[in-house]
Amino acid sequence: MKIFLGTVLLLAAASTAALLDGNDAIVDNANTTNYRLPNNSVPISYSIKLIPYIIVDNFTFDGESTIKLEVLESSSSITLHILNLTIDESVTSLVCSGNINYKIASHTYDTTKQFLILNFATVLPTGYYTLHLKYVGILDNETLSGFYRSSYTNDNGETVWLATTQFEATGARRAFPCWDEPALKATFTISIKHDVNYTALSNMPVANQSAIDTTDNKVWTTFEKTPIMSTYLVAFVVSDYGYVSNGDQRFRVWSRKNALRGANYALTRGESDLKYLEKYTSIPFALPKMDEISIPDLVFGAMENWGLVTFREPEMLYEDGVNTTFTKQNVAKIISHEFTHQWFGNLVSPSWWKYIWLNEAFAGYFEFYITDQVEDNWRLMEQFIVRILQESAFIIDSSETAHPLNQDASTPEEIDALFDFITYDKGASVIHMISNILTPPVFRAGLTRYLKNNAYGAVTPDDLWSALQEVSDESEILPPEICLKKVMDTWVDQPGFPLITVTRDYTTGTANISQERYFQSGASGDGTRWWVPISYTTQSDLDFSATSPREWIPQAKDNIVLSGFKPTDWTMFNIKESGYYRVNYDETNWKLIANYLDSDNYVNIDPVNRAQLIDDSFNLAVANRISFSTFLDISVYIRRDVDYIPWYPMLTANTFLFEKLENTRSFSLFKRFFLESFEKSIVTLGYDQHMDDDHLIKYHRSNMFSRACTQGSEECRSNATAKLVAYLKDPIANPISPDLIDTVFCGGLNNANATVWNMVLDLYAKSPSLTIINYLGCSENKEILTNYMSLATTENSTILKEHAPDAFTSLYYNSAENVNFALDYLIDNFDKLYAFWDAPSDMMIKNIPIYSSILTTREQLTKLKALIEKHSDVLGSIASTAIANTEANVKWTDTYEPLFYDWFNNFYKV
């Protein structure tokens, strides 16, 4: 080790000296906007040798690269990417195919663009060359980018280190000099020298392994050459992990050895997903093997490196009876997501990051679609609508600052910013719409053609539209006037989405269908228009299967007029929410729908459209497009419904209104209305979780149990307390389902006495954790809470000092009843908390703006202002934000609470 450490230090010293030489330069081009590589050279193949030193006090690596490249235009320089690598300039060489060695005049480092510019004494003619470089890098563990180190704690309490990679989007340049743009594909041959007790993995299978070097007990592992691929998909891991397989070395799942029991589900799911994708695309997986591996520290949930998919541990490891139903579904979806990328992104890559949605939108869509095919009772495509389209895409994309899917990006920071909910969830929602426009069989055939036409290449959206249009034309699925590129450009080149407003004439039987851009703020549309696919049904038709468009609103038109609607029928647009748009109706149609729903006939409406009615009416009311009374009229029916899908958006609305209406005169009637609405679901589902229950039954029970306790159901809280006490007395005989553990602890402590609360405190004392800190704040007993805060602000008490701020936060996070207690405690004890907390200014500045967002009354606002004024030296920087948060809530309450009060009083005939 000392020899290699010495080599590292000498190499670093030599390179530093070279940087100071007058022939070389460091350039800072902060004002230059073009971050793209020049087009005068492209890579053909990389041969990369790496020696990572995974040892404390020397987390570095040596690297050596031999790169075959082509010079496309005569030039006196070659430019490639580099970041945080120290080049040994004394050995850099460039040889042409005729074995002529071109002298390098200087190395220039553009730190802003992250360029290494090799300047030559003569002009390089076009042709093929071999570039040789040596360098040293750092196995960093702060950015979690490039070639970096991670660690875990083994069963003996020892820290065990490993080395891994994360190259998307611009991290490959941290591990080896390269043309680090997605379209500049090449082949890669990777060799890694590592401890004989460690295993090296990369994209390809092992080609050969050297004999043990007796000087350092290490071996060289060399991997087979990859297919042509983008730099961001290269990966390697060096660890002491173990693996599980089905005896086939072509598919393995790796993790630290003391967690391998949780890897079997990923093995089963991964193998089935890979087979399904091969069948769906009619294209075999391109590589000879697949490894999945869990990494303790990963910047993303997972990364689709070709043939070596990395995951955060919680996103890959799952055990029945240990992890929640949500974890199982999440692991399944993430595996499907990353395996989809093996085709969409790896085999066919975007030509630039502007089009990264071509990767992430398909993966985001297929993570639900594939899992839905394999686990058909999970109803994943219905979950897609309420979780992705409604809860995520519509919310993010209704902002005035939303960006289009095709979004320009140049700097690494701008590129990283593209990996957001617009790219993932709006993109997936648009893909879902395309599938419904074309029908699933035509969509599938079009995707196969897209992949085959562009395999191992780099694409733009036009390549996708072209393939889909060809298959569409062959099947004659679209009207001749519909050009798919023209249609889809309106969805990917523009931000936002439309609100479709249906205004009926009940005398003539016609309906005016208009479009405008929807803003959640309530702002008027900005003139943006789309080609909008229109699907609909009526009370007499009751056809919720036809999701393909019956009509189109062209981009050039604000509206179209349809006919044939019976005056006594309701009509409903956007069947199964197949289109990416919200729908509003005239008041009469809303009433017709509400009346129909509030009868046994509600089951005739598809669950997804029941969810759509709830989500659209609620959000339209928030945006002041319709009255909240319309939303409440629709909501009346929900007490009949026990289906998870429509309840999902209803619980979202319930959370919003619960926070807005607490501490108002409407609150008791609001809670009554929703506790009565919960009743049928709770009676049907019960409070006990069973292993053989249907997947969504487990989800729905967990949600309803939690919400009923949160909103004050005495039956729920008593049940939770009984479960909690039984568990505390004998956890082996009375285990709590992982799905219910949060509700049992928090709901069980809401009304529990001091004896039960102290039993939970004893659990914390034995094994301190923030999870239990949060549970302890669920009590609504003021004496218990006062004692809790006393413990949390006393030196050497049961509550660890570093957990003290979280103990305070737990008061208002977990119980609406405690909001006023927390505010009064903060006012009365500000100096005490400030003196006791570590980094108190940071904690106050972090917590008070969050806390202020749940204060809703004028009395609370007055107290908050007085607190901030009194302690302006600490809170001055967040004063405007905190006060604005509460003022907005007070304004909302002043505006809308009278409506709720009148509606609830009328409903209950108070």
C-alpha cells in the first residue's frame, strides 16, 4: 500500500508542477455560455484501468485510459471533459493510425466548462488516433457523483467501505477523461485492480482475472468490451458483498451479506421484468448479464447503468412481515423503472439532455404498466392516475413557472435540474395519453419500431413521432388530418396543460367544449392551446371502456360544439382520465353527476372517473373556478364507496381542508362529515391486517385507520391503544403489522394515559430513534406534553439533546390538537429552547416557516407576529415568509370558511 500511496502523491506533485508551467493554463470562462464540446472529434473506444484505494486516509484512485478517437475536422486541439482529476501531463500522448506521435504543446483546463483541452504544436489532420492519459482522482463521499466511496456497518459494529459510481448526468468525467455527452457513444473495456477479498462488478461479465499480486494481495479484474453506449451508463462497484441468484450467473442480486435475505424479492421481480420487456418490445436484452446491487449512499433512488443497476438499499430490499406493503410496491415499481431504461435510454439514448424525458417518461409509465401486468390485483394503472397524473403532474405543471418537457439545458446544474417531476411524471402522463390515442396494440408496435430503428443510437422526439406515425398510418387508427408530430409538439414544447370546460345547452342538446391553460393559482389562461383528444360518455351510454378520442379540439381553435346530449343525462369527459387535462362543467351537469353518485348507481361510474370527479372538483374549487359547495356535493357519495382509488384524492382533499378549518367554527361538523364518510370503509376493512389480504385492501385499511385516528375517532384510538399496550407487554405474541405500526403508536398515544406513554418512552431509552420521538409527540394530554418538553430541554435526560428540536416539531406535526399548545410553548420558552438546542438559529429559521404554514386563525397570527417582533434578532430573516404563510391561511379561512359553515349546517339541518 505504501508504494501505491507514494505513487499517488508523486503523481499529484508532478501534475501540480505541470499546471504551474508557463506552457499550460487554467481558464475560467464564467461568461461563456456554450458548454457543449466542439464537434471536431468523437470517441470510438475507451480502455480504462483503475486502481481504487478503499482505505481510510487515502480514498483515492489511479487511472489510466487509452482512447481511440476520430478527428472529424482538422484542428490543433482536442477537447474532452474532466472534473477533479489530476492529469500526469508527462505521459499524455496522441498517436495517429500511421504511428506518428503528435507532440502536445500544452494542457488547458477550463474549470467552468469542465474541459480538458489538449493543444498540439501542429494541426491534426482528419483520421483515427489513440490518446493515452494517466490521472489520479478522489473517492469522494460528499457529492455521491463520479467514482465515490460508500460504507455500511457490519454485525461487529465495524465500518466497511466500498467504491461505486454514479455518472448520470455528468459524473463520468469525475472518473475518467471522456466525451461526456449522451450522443457521443463508444465502447468501454474496464479493468479494475482490487483486494482479493473484494469483488469488482461492471456493465459486462468478467473476461479474465489476473493472478494475485503478492506485493499488495490484489488482482486485476478485466471485463468484456461493452456495446456502443453513452458515458453516463458506465458503472463499476468494488465491494465485499454477497449475492443471490437462481443458479444462473447471468442474473444476480448483490447486497451486504447481512442483508441478503431481503434480496430475493428483487431477484424474482427483476427476472420477470426482464422477460416481460423482451416480450413486449420483441427485442432481446442487449447484454449477456444483469446485476442488481444495493448501495448504502446513492443520490437517486436507483440508477439504470446498463447491466449493473444500482439501488438505494430501501429501494431494493424487501422482506414479507418486515417491510410495509408500500415498500413492496415501491421496490417492484423501481425495478420495473430501471429495467425499462435498459431499452428506453440505454439501447436508444437522447441526443441531448433537453430530451431526457424520452428516458424518464417511458420508465415512469412502464414502472406502473409492467408491474400492473405482473401483479394484476394491485391495479397499478389505476394507481398511476391518482398518484402520478393527479397528485404530482397536475400540481407541478399548473404553476406559472412550469417548464416544457423539451427544456434547453447547458450547464451541469441546469442539466441536473431537468430531473424533476415535470420530466418524470408529466412525461409519463403524456406517454399514457399517447397509448390511449393510438390504442395499446398500435402503441406497442410503434415503440418496437422506434427501438429497432434507433438501436445503439441517439434520438430526438421526432424519431419517436416518426415511428409511431408509420405504424399508425399502417393501422389507420388516426383520422387522416391528425399528424402525430403536430399534435405531440403542442404537448412537449409548451408548459402546462389544458382545462376543458363543458358548457351545455339543455334546450338544444348541444355542448360547447372549450380549452384554456389551467393554473392552480386561479389565474386566467395565457393563450396556450393544444391538440386535445376528447373522449366522453353519458348517463344513457355508460361506456367507460372507450378511451380513444371521439373528437379533437385543434390547436388553432378555442372550442368545438358537440350535439346529441339528453337534457336529463349527465355527461362525463376524459374517460378513465386517458387525456392529460382537467375537466369543468356547467353547474347543472355537476349537480346531475352528484345526484347520480349519491345512489347505488355510483358503481356504474368507473373508479378512476370517480377519482377524477373528486380531484377535478376539489382543485377547481381551490383555484376558485367553481364553488367548494360543488366539491362537497360530489363528496357526499364517498360514504358509500370503499374503493381505494376514489378515496385517494378524497384523502388529499381531506388533509388540505383539515389544516385550513381546524380552530374554526366549522371544524366539528367537518370532522363529523368525514368520520361518517370513513365509517363504511372501516367497518368493511376492519382494523386488523392479514398477510393474505388483497394488496389495495392493505393500503386502504392503513390509510383509513390512520386518518380516522388523526381526526379524532374514539373507536379508532381505543383500538390503536389496545394494540399498542398488547405489543408493549409482549411484542412477540402481539406483533404489529409493518403497515399499521405508525398508526398504532401515534393513534394509540393520542388518548393514552401517562403509564402507556412512559412505556413508549422506555422503548426510546433502550434504542433512541427519531421515529419514537415523533410518536411521543402524538399525545394530546397537556400534562404529558409538558413533561415531554421538560425532558427534551434538560441536560442528560432520557431524550438525547440532538433530538430535542425534533421533539418540539413532533407536537404540531402529528396532532392538530397540539398546534396551539406548541405555539404557546414556543412563546413561553423561546429563550430556553434557543439556549438548549444545538445550532439554535438554524433550527428556529428552519422550523418556524414550516410551523407558520399550519396556523390559520387571527389569534395565532397575532401571537406569531409578537413572537417574531420580540426575537427579531434571531427570526428577522424569516419574518416575512412566516407571517405571509399564516396571513395567506387567515385570508383563505376568512374567504371560504363561511361557505363550509353554511353547507355543513344545511347538510345536517343544524
